[in-house]
Amino acid sequence: MNYEDRSGGSSKFKESTSRKDLEGKANKAVVVSLAKFLKVKKSGIILVKGEKSKNKVFEIF
């Protein structure tokens, strides 16, 4: 996972997954990866935008 700190309190991550996007499994794999990287619970990460796009916006609690 690549990480870039941006101004204004936002951050940019770049992640690749080998999961095919069947029934949201690729999105779930990214949530798991983000949770591990950020050391937060998976339930604290919500996909806000980009469910079917390669560019996604997550809200992290």
C-alpha cells in the first residue's frame, strides 16, 4: 500500500487487490487492507464514493 499525506487533513492511498469485483469482494479486500494498515476496526471504514470505480473515497472513524 502506498500512502501520500495531503494538505487539508486528507490522505491518499494506493492499493491493488487480486480479488475480482464480484459482489463487492474487491471493495471488502481494500477495507481489510486499510484496516490493517491504519490499525482500526473494519467497521470503522465506510465506502462513501466509488463502489464500481477504481477510484474510491472512504470515511474512517
